[in-house]
Amino acid sequence: MTHSKVLVHGLYGRTSIYVREVLKQFCQQLFQLHITIKIAKEWSTNLPEVLHAETFDRVNVSNILDHGETLQSLLYFLAFLLRPFENPHAILVASL
């Protein structure tokens, strides 16, 4: 859709153009990133063999924490995170 097809003089028209430009810039930046997503359908106790000592920026542990043993699980999955000197923002993601 071009700008001429949108009513550019009204609030909705200007908002539409602004949102479109922001989304376009976001998509351009996203395509320049190197992103790898790994999904493992394994028991958590088998992950070291499956992942071969890989480390990550983010590890989602939400479903695992639902089954109890929260502290033990968090300590176990810390081994999969990058070390603070590699990425000080590496994090375990959990929705409780």
C-alpha cells in the first residue's frame, strides 16, 4: 500500500504511515542479525548429550519449573548460559 492510498492528513493516516515505517526499520534490522534457535524435544536430563556443551544467551525453562524443584532446576540450567564475561545479559527465562 502506498502513502497515496492512505488518508495522510488525518490522525489515523499519519499513525499508519509511522507504524509502517517503524515496522519496516525493525524488519531491516532483524534481517541483519545472526539468530539461531534450538528446540530440543528431550528430557532435561538428556540435554547435555544432545546440546554437546553448547551455551546460549537465553534459555527458556518455564515448562520445566512447572514440575517443582525450582532451585535445583535453575542451578542445572545455569550451565547452559553463556558466562557473564561472554554475555552479561544472558538469562534464564521463566514464566511463573
